[in-house]
Amino acid sequence: MTTEDLTQAIVELPVFDTHSHLNAPGRSLAAQSFADIGHYFWLSQQMQGVGWEASEELDQRAADAYFDAFIKTENTSMNWCLRRILRDLYGIAIRSPKDVLAADATIKERAEAPSHVEDVCRKGNIKKVVQNLESQAHFPEAPWLGVLVPDNLNAPVTTFMDAPSDEAVNGAVAALGDTVDALAQAGHAGARIDFNLFEAIENEEWRRALLDAIFSRLHHHKMFVQIFLGMKRESTGSFPQNDPDRITALYPFFHAYRNCRFELLCAAEGNGLDLVQAAVLHPNVNPGGLWWYNFRPSIFMQAMQYRLEALAPLKCPILASDATCIEWCYGKSMLVKTLVAEFMAGRVNAGWITPECALRTASAWLHDAPAAYYK
């Protein structure tokens, strides 16, 4: 198998996206205008760094401003995703402000096509996309696509933190146990928690009681948990925060609740090796997709090296797109596939693995690992 054949085979692999924000209130599954794609959060953040400000109306002046920022940030991976989305899904290349206006017209027209969502999924071989809210997990345009991993375990913890006390923590513990039991009764395979909520609780006994309440019930029902961690939230925004003790502090839970599968999605690059080492030592731990600030090519390459060296591929789901429309799920999937192909080709050419091993590993990372237990 040549490098070109291997690359093409990986780009064509199926995708299981383990985290997204599709179908939110007021947001369609498919992009309805250029803004739905061109103003994507991560891309906008980079463009704002060169002085761009979003405009509610896409007129000539707004198109001129957008094109100026687009050119100034063309080196970034999010810009790459935008260009790939426009090229592959709409046949558009942005070479001038008029192309921005043309893209808007084409996206609006294509949004009306009944087959558009299915066409995007077919082109990217997108099989499943995980949502965390029940109201957003059903896609009428693609009923086969959505997978629900509920995050309603966060609510009792938030309520407790509004007025923390021994009595309140006891109430939260009971509520958490009941919530997990209800999820199991409803047939859910797992749940999601936002770990920064727990890291904000200074009382160690309270924090331990809340986590025990969650993990013990998940263990009882043989369910998995997605733990999103490594990000600090402030009133002015959020940022990744490395903590050398973050993962090892969870070891007692990994050991005590072996029937619960822990999937760790971390926003802090400095904990990347810690995730892998935890998965080496604990059969019930998986390093998950690269979340938020970790969604960068350089970090992907390092994470893939860690995982290839030490873990069976079926322990390593890798894609968590944070997409806000199906087009961005496509764009970020193509970015990750391209990175996986580049990485695997390098390992094959260096003699570390065979092309067959590379393809099996890529397939597990992109699809087979989460498909093995999410459903």
C-alpha cells in the first residue's frame, strides 16, 4: 500500500463524533447562511485577534472586512477547515470579498435542499454525532445520526453550589443517585459531567461524596462517564489550566468503580501524557477526544504519538468536534482525518507499523472505539 493509498483510505473512514453542539435552540442542523459557518467560535476568535468584528448583515462592507481578516489568518487550522468546508461542500474558494457574498447565497440555497445534511454526512462518512441534551439529540433530517450522552448530572451539583452545606450535599448525593438510576432505566449507556464544577468545591469531603454518588451508581449499572476537564471558567471567559495532580487524583475512583468506564476529555495539553498513563494502568479508563484548546494539529500529533506507543486503539476515541452545524462537523472531521493520515504515513515510512496496522488503528480512533460502547 502506497502512502497515497493509505492516506486516501484513512480520509474515507467512518467517523463517530463524541461531542458536538448541533441542533441548539435557534440553530439548525445545517448552516442557513455564511455566518453559521464563517463565524464559528474558534475561527471568529482568531479573526478577532486581527481586529475583525462580526456584522449582523453581510453586505459589501462586511464582506470586505471578513476577507481582510480571512487572509490575515489563513495560516490557522480553523481557516483550513473553513476553506475545506467551502471547497468540498459548496465548490467555493474565497479569493476576494465577492466570494464571501457568493458563498452566503450558495449556503442559503443549499440549506433548502432536503438531502443536504445526508450529502454532507455521506461525503465525510459521518456515522454518529453525540449530543448532551435530549432536546437536541434527535435530528429529523437525519434520524440515524444522533447519540445522546446526557449531562443532567451537572444540575444537582450546580444547585448544591448555590448554597453549600452538609444538608445540601446530602440532598445532592441522593439526587445524583436517583438521576443515574433513571438514566439506566431509560436505557442510556453513559452520562457526561463537567469536572470544573467539582474542582471548584474546596471542601474535599463534599467533593468526594458527590463524585462517589455518581461513580458508584454508574458502576452498579455498568455505564460509562464522559468527564470534561482541564478548563478553568471565569466571568471573562475560559482557558486551559494544567494541573499535574488532576488525573492521578482520580485514580482511587478508577480503582474502586471498575465497572464504570471513564472517558477523559481534557482541554489542558499538559495532562495529555497523564491521560494515557491512566489508561495504561486502568482497563476502565479511556483518553477521549481532544477537547477545546487541545483541538490543534500540533497537540493532535503529540497525543497520537502517546496513544500509539502505549494503548490498544480501541481504547482511544479521538474526535470531539464541538461543531455547531453539520458542516463544521465535516470540516473538523476532515482536519482530524488528514492529521491521522499524515501521522500514520510517517510511522509506516519509519518502519514502526505496517500499513494494515495503521489503517486498523485509524479506524478505531475515528469510529470503532466509541461505537464499541456508546450505543
